[in-house]
Amino acid sequence: MSWEIGVSDLGALAVGAAILGTGGGGDPYIGRVMAEAAMVRHGPVTVYSVDELAAEQWVIPIAGVGAPTVLFEKPPRGTEPIEAFERLAEYLGVTDAFPCPIEAGGINSMVPLQVAAELGRPVVDADGMGRAFPEIYMQTFHVFGIPGSPACIASEFGDTVILDRIHDNYQLEWLARGITIRLGGHSFVSQFPMQGFSVKRAAIRGTLSLGLRIGRAVLAAQKRHDDPLAAVCASADYAGYGPAFVAFRGKVTEVVRRTDGGFAKGQVTIEGVGQDKRSCATIDFQNENLVMRQAEDIVATVPDLVTVLDSQTGLAITTERLRYGQRVAVVVIPAPDIMKSPEALGVWGPRGFGYAFDYREPVRP
Amino acid sequence: MSWEIGVSDLGALAVGAAILGTGGGGDPYIGRVMAEAAMVRHGPVTVYSVDELAAEQWVIPIAGVGAPTVLFEKPPRGTEPIEAFERLAEYLGVTDAFPCPIEAGGINSMVPLQVAAELGRPVVDADGMGRAFPEIYMQTFHVFGIPGSPACIASEFGDTVILDRIHDNYQLEWLARGITIRLGGHSFVSQFPMQGFSVKRAAIRGTLSLGLRIGRAVLAAQKRHDDPLAAVCASADYAGYGPAFVAFRGKVTEVVRRTDGGFAKGQVTIEGVGQDKRSCATIDFQNENLVMRQAEDIVATVPDLVTVLDSQTGLAITTERLRYGQRVAVVVIPAPDIMKSPEALGVWGPRGFGYAFDYREPVRP
């Protein structure tokens, strides 16, 4: 069933998308401002489930690429997502494409809503990452062999570059990243244009609903003075995700961070409190949280979602905001099966990030 | 009048184009191999003068961009120029575009000949640089306000990137250079697509003929044991160039070189012999020779062509091949008027390369 998402939902979506961002994906703030402005002018957006899509319907995933931090130093002009989307549609000779998220986590949850509102189109309740990931090819669309090109990058000056025929999706990432760097470190990119039958085969379904669901649950729990962590876990048991659980509670005692190859890499150490007292957890991150260990034992790894939440409010703490002394809870949300096929794990399992071990199921306390 | 250029002309063109390269533009060798292979398969190429072009005829300038040195370490696959040319033509919906040089000097004199031979099209006897220059926007096409985009870059993998709508030609250079770096430091680019009426307005005419003329004169002088320097000067008095003159004769005594921002920058010092004895000349270069001084006096500056030739053979010595002890002659070929309008000097006069002085007429000995 299609439903509507409006201005009053964006607050909850921002909260939920930040949690799905697993430490990365960027704070949804700027994206929310852009989507909200479009919705104020043009009204709410209709959300289509993947089931409702016609097999021939063109869908164009759209997102920001690059360092989200740049967005705060140099906010977008605001027209870039529309231009990237429309120019690629025009290039393809398609006049009624639906926007779709690339990435359900973080700021990119909002970008397709802006495009959908401005163009008066529905948005598709699905994405290619099911969370946040650092590189463009880390999408189920890639896992299922869909070509990422033609793709279109738009700049704040109205420049458009069409990545026309690119021999594979790694090269697409490499070139799009290079162009993005030349455009100042952030850009908006439309890519993996496809029709409904491909979306049905390759998309991670229901992830826009999931973000909204989690955000609403957290806000409702805050209002009722209930436990927001329990609300996250209960609401995340949806669309094939979960069952989620609180893996650790404690206090941030150390954060090691370095910028390496354009990524924020590092590790956070959390000393246990309550039932986790006298224990210690660490989380490795590369923009997003990758591997959580307790003592030396691996508790959870990519692609399962390891999120660090403020233990009082249930709000996500992105890796760049981790600070000594924060009281946090680590919530693990197991990813759906489509993200854990052998082919998918080949792209974003631990080895895809340079670890020498395979994906393993998360260990519940 | 149209005429034909065939395999047997490429040797002379390589010699002449290297002289027009004014120390840069790359050794024509690899380009010559590619053009020769195409001509052996498909026959000679018809050369059209600008006068013969129909006003509506589409023309697409095509060239290699990046470090010519990379071409020797990693020779092209050979299909890149055709793909860059044909993909842009297809994008424009044009089926009979003529290739045209961007750059008459160096390796890029050969690239349009390969494309013309393979596609069975005429080549246009004109270019946008009238010599060699390091940056894409340093073309009369830019000086006359023609947009460089849409442009198309092709890689050895068959990747094509369309620089679709780029707000100015400096941004085109910036993005094309960035993509070229990601493609390994060299690529082939079609750009400034235009129709005959624009070519007639903005092109530097007769520069393919000029290269061939100079090369033939040098080879003929070598054969007859005549003075090749006199042959260069006499033959370069053509198409609005010249009158050329030998500005200095001497021995290379010092070469200072540094790589700065992707450019080979430096200075060569030449101690005089013969009538220049007890005098000393220097030439500053940035890939190409920019400014020649004798003692402290400026003798010639960009855009006039300052070329360093082997004084025995009359062959050009590119800046990367300058060595202590070489016996050389500096030949100055004044550029044609179209390259010295106030607008043109704003792009490639001395100030365009960071000097604090204006263009001045060359000083004859």
C-alpha cells in the first residue's frame, strides 16, 4: 500500500536514519532542511512499496557522495539533487522516473524525498545499502550485477558530468569520487538507473519505513519516559531486520581517529557499566562502525548494524561525535538476508574492509 | 584546395610538429604510430582548408590530455581517440563530424589524423593552439567564447565520461584534468564541438600544413647538407606566422627542472658560441618554452614560439630532453595575429603564466 510522508514525519525519519547510519552516513540535518523546504512548497510525498512498482517503471537512485562534513562548511545550492536526477532521466529519455534512496542511513535518506517533492513523483520505499556504507558500489544493485552507469553528477554551479559507459562499478566509484573531490569534496549523484523488475530483484525493501518506524519509536519513548533502547530494538524488528538487541552499555573512555584515504578510520573503547561492569567493548570504524568486540571476542561485524546510541535519549552518536565520557549503549540490528548472501558479503563483509576473517552471526549477551 | 596526407608524410609532420611544440606537446612518436597504423589500413586522409568547410559542417577537435611521458610507460590501447570522438558525435546526434587538431605542436598533431583515417573523414587544416600549450582552455576557440562542453573523455577500458554542461572552460579543464589523473595521467578528449561558421571565426588556420612544411624543409636541408635552421626560418613564414629568426646559438650549460602542480617547470641556460660568444641566454619553461632572455633583456615571450633546436640537425629538443653540453640554436617564430589579440594575450600572454609583465614583440638580433 502506498502512503504519504510529510513535513511532520521528517523529524522522526532523521532520528531513525541516523540510527541506520551506524555511526556514518552524515547527520541528516542539511538533507532534512532541503526535503522540508521542498515539501513546504509542493506538499507531501507518496511512498510506493516495491510490490506496487510496475515492472517497466524507471527508478533512479539519488544521493549525496563525499564528505558529509563538507556540507556543513559549504551548504548545497539546493538544486543539485534535482539536476543530477533530471539530467540522467533526460539522457535516458525517461520522463517519469521515480527517485529512490541509495542509502537508508544518514543524510541520504532525505535526498530522494526532496527530489520526489519537487517533481511531484512518488518515492520508492527501498534502498541499495540498507544502512550507510562508504563507497558507491556497496549496494545490492551492484551485488545483483546492475551497472551503475550511466550516472550523473551535478555541481553547485549547474555543471553536470555524465559517467556514460563505465566498465565496472569499481571504476564508477573511482571516477565519481575523483570528480567529487574536484567539486570540493561533496556532490550529488544519480546512478544505477533501472526499471521496476530490477528493483524487485535487487533492492532492500522497506528501509524508508524502517527509518521512520525506528525514529517514531524513539521519540514516543522519550515522550513517555520509557526506555528508548527497548523502543529501538522493538521497532527495528521489521522488513527482515532484527531481532535487535542491546549488546553493551558503558562509558566512552577512548577514541582513536585518523583520516586515511579520505575516510575517518579509528576505534572507540567503551568501559562497561551495570551488568557490563568490569568488561570492555571496542568498535572499529571506517566512517561507519564495522566490528564490535567485547574483550577479544567478536560480537558483531558488518553488514550487521552496530550503532552507538546515547543511553539516555536513544539518539545515534556518529563516529565523528564520539567523545570521552559519553554514556552509551551499543545496539546491534542484524541485517536482512539479502545483505548477507555470499555475493553481498564479498562486497561488504569484513574482508571487504580489509579484515582477515569472515562474517559471523552476532553474539547475543 | 583540399589535399591528401599519407603515411609518407608523417615523418616530416612529426619533425615540424615537434618544432611547433616549442619544447612541449610531447614527442609525436606514439601518435605517429597510431596514425600510421590507421593510414596503412584505411589509406591517406583528405585535408580540408577552413575556407572549404561548409558553414553547417560539424567539427570536433580531438587530442590527448595529460602527461605525454605516461604514453611511453603505458601506450594507449589505440581505440581511445575514436571512442572519444564518436561518442561525443553520437551524443550530439551528428554522424559526419570532421576531426580537427586542438594543438598543432607535438603528439596532438597526429591524433586527428588517426581518427580521420579510421572513419574515412577529412581532417581540418587548423587548430586552437597554433603551437603547444599546457591547459585545455588555452585555445582560440575559448578566446572566441565557444563553450568547450559537451566534451567526452575516453579511457583504455572503453569508459566514456561526458562533460555535459560545464559552466565555463576553466571548470572544464579542472574536471577533465581530474578525470585524466584518475585514468592514470593521460586520456583522450574530444571538446569544443562546433560548426563550420565557428571554425572560420575562431580557428588558427593552416597549422597542419605549417607543421608539414617545416618538417619537409628540415628533412630536405639535412639531405642536401644545407643549413636546417635557415630552412626552419624560411618555411615557418607561412599562414601568418613569422618572419622567424635564429635568436641565439650556444651550448646548454645548465638545466633546472622541477615538477610543480603536474607541470615540468624550469629554466635552461645557454652559453653563446660564434657571434653570440661571451653572451648568455636563458629560457623559462612550463612544459613549453615561455620566455627567452639574453643577459637580462627579454628577447621573446609567449605566445610567440621559442624553440630550441639541435644546431646541427635542426630537430627540436623538448624541455625534458635538454642536457648539459648540447649545441643548440634558439629559433623564434612569431605567432600569427589571431593569437595576439588582447583577448588571446589575456589567456596565454606572459601574465597568463604568472609573469608580471605584458607580451612584447620579439627582439631581432
